[in-house]
Amino acid sequence: MLSKHTNVINKRQPQENCTKCNGPHSEDQPCYIQPLSVEAEEEEIIEPVLNENQQQQQQAKRQRKQPLRLCFFDAETSQDEPVQISNNINGYRHVPLLIIAEVICEKCILAGISIENIGQRAPGCFCGKPRGQRWLNWCSPPFRNAPGDTTARPDNIIFNPRRMFFHSFDNAEENPVDQFLDYLLNHGSQNMLTICIAHNGGKYDFHLLLEALHRRNQPPTRLCTTGLKIYSMTLGGNHQRKVQFKDSLNYFFCELDALTKIFALPEDVATTKPFFPYLFIQRQHLHERIIGLPPLEYYQAEYKKADKRDKLLDWYNQTIADTTTNFQLREQLILYCTNDVAILRESVLRFRHLIGQHTKNLDPFLSVSTTAGLALTTLRRCFLPKNWIVHSPEGGYLRGRRASAESQRYIRFFELQHPESAGQIQHAQWALGEAHVEDCGYRLDGLWQRSPPLRPLAIEYMGCYYHGCPKCFPVRDQRLAAGRTAEELFERTQQRLWELEHQHGYQLHVVWGMRLKKS
């Protein structure tokens, strides 16, 4: 009685707060997901940081204290250099030809000053003022006609200290990516954080930068990837300029041309994304001015969806019918890329404003890298009470229990066929996990402990690949799971079933995966 009474008292004792999440739970229970305090980012933390949650808040606070500058950029590449991808596949290497970048600081954004407001700056602006001839050259649009070409240059793009053109139009040795990195890492104030945003950058633009960084022996300080997709990339360390790269596609989930309608961008800010002959982007075509447009095959109409292909054909026929139409690749690349950056810039700024309005001034591009992260951060910042939900353990609550989804579906199907077994078949979803057979280490997909004189029923679901099904794999020396042949897996399975029935006294119910799939 004393032991039982003591256990009851121990259970009723208040639990101590966890040193990681600061929530009340025992050591064997998962930590709470705690709300993010807005005040924690604004007030100075005097006490030493003791737990992980406070460390994250203090890191966000320190990061937020750095002045923030946004950079929007887009890269255009030529396909001049053939490259062998594999033994039977040849392609062309993407060589950077032009990068256009636009920058604006948070002070100018709050003051309502846009990139097009040349000469206007907010008090304390840190967008950056061009110093030196190289920086001044970057801010000048690189229009140039071939000798003898008297065609007037476009007058809608002029010198702008917030817009840079990095190109190799006049010198193939000048790498636009190296120029862009030099600008980010060596120009402007050191006491600020620059967030560079590109649309689909994680699968294209960022890889151009990553290649140049490794060539310069300057690997990123932080790189977040899944396979070949880059979610975020960070440059700079202590006493260095801090630069982060984010992919806007992870927030918008649509093509760039769709953003003009989604955010209702006016025509004087950014026009609808036009069609462009990407296959025509070659150095030999840069300065040649042709009457009309490049041939239709350069627009790759056959690879577009039906509705886009029809729009392309209509646009192409109407444009080429105009006798005043002419095309110079260098000029059109600048106009096209500038318009792309304008669409990206206006969409990001409007999205950032909308999110901040409804989430207590949360900056999505500073705090997270995906919409999933934005949703969780919004929940924690605006709605989540303390000690309300917990972290799921890594690998799930059933981690370490290798039970296939197919076997679990079959056990549910078996229970529907045998209503008397519902809730009585021990399987991986039970708190105890799968049933273990003593003395041999076997685990059973399902075990139904029936009343005597009936023997316990062992339910075994056989995945054809893992157990060497003779019908699915008639070539018996074919290598399957764990590098074993189909015959080896099948013989081992039969030996296991024989032991379960004759040595351990189970009645067997065996079903092969092919049977379930057919039914």
C-alpha cells in the first residue's frame, strides 16, 4: 500500500519546466512548440540565454537589428559551349551573359520611395551610393549598337544608382557572376544584411553563383538544399558583409508571368512577361539587328502548353507583320531582364506588405524560406498559446518500427472482413508495437490472440520485392532486397513460416502483396 500511495503522490507532483522548451513535461515526453514573442525581438535580452527557444529568439533579434536591404536579380545565359552530359547525351553549358540586380533598403521602403524614384532617398538610407568608375558603369544601361547601326536606343531605362547591370557583352572574359559577387561582398555598408531574391533561383540562378563561389574558394557559410534544389544560401561571416539568397518560387508557387495578374501590377511598373527566343541567346547574335523577329523555332513553341503555344503563334504572326519591328539581342535582353526584375520586385514588396499587415509585421523573406515555414511562424507568432502542442519525435512516434503501409492497410482490411477481430490484432500501430516471437527475434505483422482452443493467428503480409515472390520475379537469380536473389529471399521466407507454425505453434494467415493489389 505504501508503494502504491507513493507512486500516486509522485504522479501528482508538479512537473519541472524543460530546459529546452521551458514547458512542463517529463524527460521522456517531447518538447512543446512554444509561441514566438514579438516583444522578444524588440526588447534587449539581459539575462544569459539558457535554452534553445531563447537562443532562436536572440538570434532573430540580433539579425533584425541589422539594417535590411533587399536585392532582386535575374540572370540570362547563353548556350554556346557544347558539353557532354553522359555517354549518349550532349547538351550546351549555360554561360552567364547578363545579371540585372535592383536594391532598396527598408528605410526607403517604409518611406514609400521606389527604385524608380531616382535621386530620392529616405533619411538614413543605405541603398548604396555609387563610388568609383566601376560602380558607376554598373549603374548605366549597356545599350550599344553595332557600327553603322543608327537605330535609336530605348529611353525608358536610364542611369539608376539602385539598378546594376553586370554583363560580358563587350568582353567574354568578364564574368557577370563574379561582378555581382564583387558588388555584394565588397561594396556598400558592412553593417547590414542583404537578402537577394530570384524567381526559381534554387534551380537556376543560385547554381551559377555557387559554381563561382567554389571557383573563388569562397563556399557559402550556410547552404540549405534538398537534392539539387537550393532553398537558401548565406554568405559572409564575422566582420564581413552578410548576404542571404532566397527563392521567391518557394513563396508564390507560380510562374513569373502569373504574378502580374496575382498582384495586379500596373503597366507602368511592369509589363506582362513577353515571349523570348532563348535558343537565340548566343554571343554571335548579340549586336546583329534583324528586321522582324528571329525564326519561330528559337521560341520552342513545340514545348509549350496548348494555350501558351496558341498565344505565342498569334503574338509572333502579329508582331512580324509589323514592318517597323526589329530585333537586336543585346538590346532585347536588357529590356526583357529588366522587366522580369521589375515583376519580381513589385510582387515581393506587395506580398511582404500584405504578410506584415496581418502577422504583426512579420517579414517572410527575413524569417523563413518557404510558405510552410511562414505558416508555422505565423501560427507561433499570432495564434499559438503556451504549452499547447508538442514536437513530433523525429521519425514519428513509431520510429524504429519498420512496418510497411501496405501491411497496415491489409490488417485494417482483415478487421473489416472479421469484425470479431477489430481492435484485438496487435500490430505496429499499438503502443507496444509489433508482437515479438520469443527465442527467435521474429516480429509479426499482426497477432490475434484468440480464445482457446483456437491457436494464436499470425498475420504475415509478404511484399513481393522483399520476399522473392515466384510469380512477380520468375527470374530466380535476380537481385532484389538487400542484394539477395529472389530464390534466397523466398527460401528464407518459407523457413520463417515453417518455424512459426511448427516450432512456435501459431496458425498462419499469409497474404502476398500481388493478391492485395489485384483485389
